[in-house]
Amino acid sequence: MQFGVFTVSDVTPDPTTGRTPTEAQRIQDVLTIAKHAEQVGLDVFAIGEHHNPPFFSSSPTTTLGYLAGVTETLQLSTSTTLITTNDPVKIAEDFAMLQHVAGGRVDLMLGRGNTGPVYPWFGQDIRQGLNLAVENYALLRKLWDTEVVDWEGHFRTPLQGFTSTPRPLDGVAPFVWHGSIRSPEIAEQAAYYGDGFFHNHIFWPASHTKRMVEFYRTRWEHHGHGPADRAIVGLGGQVFMRRNSQDAVREFRPYFDNAPVYGHGPSLEDFTRETPLTVGSPQQVIERTLGFRDYVGDYQRQLFLIDHAGLPLKTVLEQLDLLGEEVVPVLRREFAALRAPGVPDAPTHASLVAARDAAGTGSTGTQEKEVA
């Protein structure tokens, strides 16, 4: 099972000091966070994509390309790549290039994002969001799986005799997660292709997450990829820790109360009770995270959000130390002991190459399906 952190790349005032970091500082801080994640033994770092303030991450592949050069083991991913407003040709090229630069330590999470105005900014209509997600992903898969592409759709100019370069490393495309909070259509898309489904799992109650993951698993099996319990599932989560739980609540409360997303709404106590947000001791984080398995089954990737809401870099690095030293080692051991026989590990480039070779196929081994 993979453990890591993801960032939404917000630039938020620290409510305890009133100071707002510059974009330059936040960018450098996120690079430090990613490198520290590897140093403490985490597996994955993922960064989102936004094109509006108060976020800075408009070009996640640039960030990940830099990190590829200064890390050795860290799996590099996105916590959203906008499949609706990015050109699939550019996604295909950027992530194949990133594969080569990172020696295969790359996957990506596709999503529609949560900023409505991004659609007209990139010449698209938000009312076509789901149709864009379906058509653009079908083209992306074709670009990776087929060397010479002839294609025509509704939302971009046709392609004739087009080859996306560079080709995927070792002829195997990056693994794709489809990220969603509330859209069953995205879970269906992930299931249709046999891809991973990542439930963001940071705002909604467990009952909602359970329904979404169960739907994905059922549809994954329906589409012929194997038993439902072997579908590839990832979860998000939010944590804030101190060794004493009362200290964690006291320190995090002003950040929670003033956070742009959930501030000035439910109390911290209500929010932690109704959502996966865990504020407390490392042992409480361990127990809460192990409890996720009770309603989603065995899963392959757990990412934590720890750098949001204006938290200073020093505090975030302390959170990483607690994750690496006290939380993740226990979670690895306990999840491994609980995992049912036959449940696969999270896909990596090496495992995808091995599966392709074992199947005796000459390409990525991904099923090519035409989406109506």
C-alpha cells in the first residue's frame, strides 16, 4: 500500500500571524515538503492544478519535473489534472516526457476540477464538462496506446496521421487515477477502462465515500477487469497531529476556523465527526485511518492533505515527521496484515511493464474502447 501527501497549492494567510506567504515562498515550500516526504519514507507526492488565485499550481508537470531530478524513490503524481480543459495531446506529451525524466516514477489523477470559470478561460463550456471528460480521455488513451492516430471528435480539431512524442516509457503509459468527490460518472469512467478510482474523501461523510467506492467496484467487475475487491482504490484525507491530542486541537482550531473552504461554517468538532478530518494524536490518526478500510475495503493508496489553510512550513514538516516516524510504519504493518489474499498492490511502472510482458502484448496492454 502506498502512503503520501498531496497539496492543493493554496496561498492562504496564516490566521495566527496575519501573514500571507508570497507565491514564490509557497512554491519553494512545496518543493521542500515533497523532498522531506521522501526523506521520512513516504511513497507519493501529488500536486493539483489550478489557474486562479489563491492557488499557484498552474503547471504541475513543471513542478514534478524538477522533483524528478532531486528525488530517487518518490512516486510523482497529480492530485488533479484537468481532463476537461487541457488538450489531450498536451497531456499525452507532457506525462510521457515526465515518465522518461523520472524513470517511470509517474502517474496522474484526472478530474474536472472545482472552478467553473476555468472552462471559458480555456475555450470550453462547463455544461459539456462530463462529455469533455469522456471524449478527451478516450483520445488520451488512444494517443498513448497507438503510435499513429487518426481521430475525429466534437471538441477539438481532427488528427490525421499524428504521433504523440515521446512515446510512453517502455511502451507503457502512466497509470491513471480518476479523481472525484461526488460524480458517479467519473467512477464509471474509471471502471470502464480498468483504471484507478481516487475518492478525494476530504469533505463528505463516510456513507457517501462508501457508496461511491462500492459503485466503482461493482462497475469495474461488470466491465470484466476481475473481482470487485481487486479494483484499484485510493483515498484522500486530512490530518493535523501533535503528540497530545488537546495540543493538536488547540493549535489547529484557528486554521480550521478561518480556512477558505470550511472556515466560518461547522465547528471543528462537528467537521471531524462527520468527515475524515482527524485532529489529534498519532494514535488517533492511525485508528481513524485504519477505519477507512471498514467502509471501502482493501485499498491501494492513502494520501494526506497537511499543508493547507495557511499552516507554516515548520509545522507542515513536523507533520511529515510524525507521519514518517509514528503513523505510516504502523499503518503499513496493520493494513498488510488485514489485506485479503489476491488484492493487488498499487500499480507502478515496473508492475505495469511486468503485466504487459506476462500478457504477451506489445503495447500498454490497456483495452482500447470506443466511447459513444
